[in-house]
Amino acid sequence: MKELKFKRVASTIIYSKNLELASMKEINGPKLLVMGLGFQAPVPKVLYTGGLDVVVTNLYPHIPHHSTIFVRATEGTRTISFDYKKNVHVNAVPIERQRGPDERMFRVAEHSQDLLDSLDFVSTVIYERILPTLCLMNKKEIILHCHDWLTAKAIPLLKAHSDIPAVFSVHMSVPRPPADYLEILKVAEEYGLSPDLRSRIHAIDRRLLLEAQGCHEADVVHCVSSSTAESVVKAYDIPSKKVKVIHNGVDTSAYSPPTAKDQKEIERVLQRYGITKPFILSTGRFVWEKNHKNLLEAFKLFHKSHPEYSLAIMGFGGYTYDELVKIREGMQEKMKKKVVIHNQDIRPDVAALYKASDICCFPSLEEAFGMVAVEAMACGKPVVLGDVGGMREVIKDSVNGSVGLRVDARTPEVLAAGLEKAAASRDSWGKKARNYVVRNFSWDKIAQEYVKIYEKLV
């Protein structure tokens, strides 16, 4: 099935540097120019990085307006252009050193490859692909939507040439300490990074400088949770009335409870990764905030009363993988065999892994939303979550302890106790979790909230 889907999508690929945005003028109603990072499509050389790409991929097919999406290509010198769905056209643009007329904006990116790549990507898309054809379009029907700090600079660049309304989405799960973000950015771009300014920037996350500008320049700021919205309003001193909270959604068809037809695929995936049932599953990048270290410690405690359980920590990218493997190697041989830590792209198998699992655990220390938790619940699985940020909106107080459980995941003992409760109630929690997600987090429902924003702007 996957091979057929790949052939169908791949057959529409066109390699072109000069995109025909002007053809959008023949389409009635609002038209969206969307900037993201990557895209979850089976097309070679299109970047895929994780949760943000899942949002961009799944949201726009549910929007009843035409969307032209710009994301990154992984390599090559040509743009990969393809029709993903009836109203969704994707352009995967390679990073080029196309700086446009304003070199100053790159001064803040000194010694930061992530910032350099992001600014080069944005500059390339705006100056080479959007502005040359924008003059042929009805600007009153165009809306720019930039997802995350990586594309925030597109808003001021485009607004310098047009009064097109813009939406900026905040996705990052990070602390936002008090700082004069806009002033720091302005000085850095005007004069470069002096020793004093480097010292000031060292105390904050430089990505927040661009996020702050995106929040100030946009007409609407979209946050994926109320906790993120509160953080953004406080950190950047923006009016709360311009901030809109819309949760992330889930494809409830792709993520659904296992059926008899799924068993062969489930067995293949379990065999491929060497996982034995029953097992606890945790997915996500290998970074500090995912708190996998405490999950390993909690599993040691849980395993004493549940020796039949295994643990699978599945993810890709990040920097904590080696530390986790070292902890696993220090375990007793019998327990070590029960722990799988996998650091490769699990994208083709992630739905089957959820379906195969018995409990899912995401003990985050920080989380803007918690999409993986919603995906697991859509598959009818009980979840144990860190009691932080957006996780509190995935499992609200009114259903905490009935569809899943939030715990203080900073303490392994508390996390282990949460796993005990999930094991005792896994069937009832799982059934309720599926129904809860379908009612609250399906993309059909979530997309309606975005449509309200777009239609007000035009």
C-alpha cells in the first residue's frame, strides 16, 4: 500500500525553480502561502523532521482554500514541486545562499548554522519565489502563514513590500526568560554581535529573537496550547487579543485501534525492533525535555512488580541517546533484555508501534502540546504524561485518571506509580481515550478553527 501511494504522489513531481504562483489568481476565495520546515510525504529529498511537519502535512488538506506550501528540500539545486492533495501544492526548496537585498539580517546568526540555514531558506523563498509573482495576484485574497521561528523572518520581509495579512504559529517547547528580544535583534542586525551583545544573547535561546519578531509582526499569533500562549504574551509583551489557541490534531483514520487486519504488520514491526509484549512505548526526539532518563529509572521500579513488561524508547535525532544506552548497559542482564532504545527514523512504523503497545508514556519536562500523546490515545492506548505545559490540555483535569494520567515525571517513583495505574486500567482507559480524541482532536474539527482565522483576515 505504501509503495502504491508513493508512486501516485511521486508521479506528480515537477522540478522547477520558477514556481507558477500566478496561477493561483484563477482560484476563488482565500489563498494561503504557507511556510514550514518539512513535509511528511513519500517524496525523495523532501525534508522531514517530526511534529511540526506532521501538523503542516495534515492540516491543509482539511482547509477548504488553496494552499501553496514552502518547505525545505534535503539536497539538490532544484525545487521539488508536487500536488499533495486536491487543494494543496507543495514546494520543497533547497537552501541556497540567496541573501536578497538585506544582508544585515544575517548578522544575528553568527556561528549558528540553524539560524543561517533558516534565514537563507526564508530569503530564497521570499525574494526568488514569492515576490516576483505576487504582483500578478490579487493581494486582498492572499494570507501568509509562517510556522515556528524558522520562518518568522518571512513576515517582515514580505510586509516590507506588501500589506498581506500574516499568521504566525508558535510550536516550540522552551522557556522564554525575560529579555529585550526585539531590541537585541535590532542591535544585532544593525551593528553585528559585539562582545557585550554576545554575552546577552548567550543567556537566552537565540531562536527566540526571531520568534519574538514573528509574534510582533503577525496580525494573528497562533499557539498550540494555552500555556504556550501565556508564555508568549508575557515574554514578548504582545496583546493577548491577537493570540489564538488552537490545539494540534490527529489523523484518526491512520491512528486507530488495532484490528485483526493489523496483526501481521504488528508482528513484523515487533520482530524488526526486537520488542516483546506487553510493552511500554515512548516516542520522541532524544533531548533533555523528553525525560527518557527518568523513564528508564521508573521502569526499573515498575519492572519489579511487572517483570513481564518491556520498554521501547523509539525516536531519532537529539543528543541524549548515548547517555540512555549507557544507562541500559549498566542494568542487570535480565532487565537489559527488556529494554529497546532505537535511534533511527521510525516514521514508516510509528502507527503500528502505537497499535502494538500496551501503555504509552511521554514523561516530558516541557511540552508545547504533546502530539505523540494524542496519536497514542487515538490508537486506543492508555497514556502516562508529564504534568506540564500542553500535556495539561491533552488530558484535562476533568478526564485525568479516566483516559490517561498526568504525573510529576521529575520523580522516577511517581512516574513508576503512574505506570502501575495505567497497567491496572489499560483496557478501560484505552477505550475512553479513543473516544475522547475523536471528539476533541480530529483534524476536521481543528481545521475549522483555522478557517475562522483565515476568513476574518480577508
